[in-house]
Amino acid sequence: MGNDRPEPVIAELSSAECYQKLASHNVGRIGVNVDQYPLIIPVNYILDHNTVVLRTAPTTVVVDADHAKVTLQVDEFDVEQQSGWSVLLKGRGRAVHFDDIDELYARTTATRLVSWAPGARDLWIRITPDGVSGRRIVPGELEWRLDSAAYL
């Protein structure tokens, strides 16, 4: 018995599709360098136009995202169908403090982002994108062909 599973298809997502995917979720993974190691940390986030907003505690390693190049990856998979998508946003992190420009602080806190992690999460970080990319993988289409078993 042969493998009838068609070859999967990988397609690039447009920037608009990437931002739609980012907007449809609120959990991702931030990539940040800490002590010269790239760390990947799960975070809650929200999209404010094309800017990512997240909250953390000042004692977490995510604080190293301030004034740093960072990444945010968001994805979704269907293991049974062997399909899914992944979006990677590259950008620059910036901590937003209450004494910052009033409009920026107000806009950031107006997102009303709630962190799943316990404890005070009063450090807000905005990631301004330098670029976004994404891909999706879907099962391929079965070729139409005659099955020789259908004939006597």
C-alpha cells in the first residue's frame, strides 16, 4: 500500500495577512537576547495598529526587550491535517513608562491588555516593527487520476 498523501504546499503570507494573523491571536513568543543568549519567552500581547504591545513585570527577562532588537513569533498548527501557519515580526522594543509622553502612555494602557501571568505586570513594552513575514503549510491537492481497481 503506497502513500496516497499529496505533497504539502508552502505559501508565503503577505504583510496584510501576517498582521491579520497577529491580530487574531493574543499569545506569542518574544525572542530577546539575555546575557548573550537568545531566549524565547511566551507572552500575551495585543496589536495596536501594526505595533505590538505587551506587559511584563520589571523583574522578568522580558525587560531586556527595552531598547533592543527583538522578534515575536505567533503560529497555529493542526497536527492531524499537518497544516498551519507562522508569523515572525522583527522590531525594536521600547518600555513605556507613566512619565513618557502622555499620549503614548495613554494609548498603550488604553489597549487594556491583561497578562495571564500572576502578579503585577506594570511594565508596558511596545515593539515597533522593522518587518514581518509569514508562511503557511497546507496539505496538497490530490491529483485526479483513474483508479485501476475501478475496472474489471
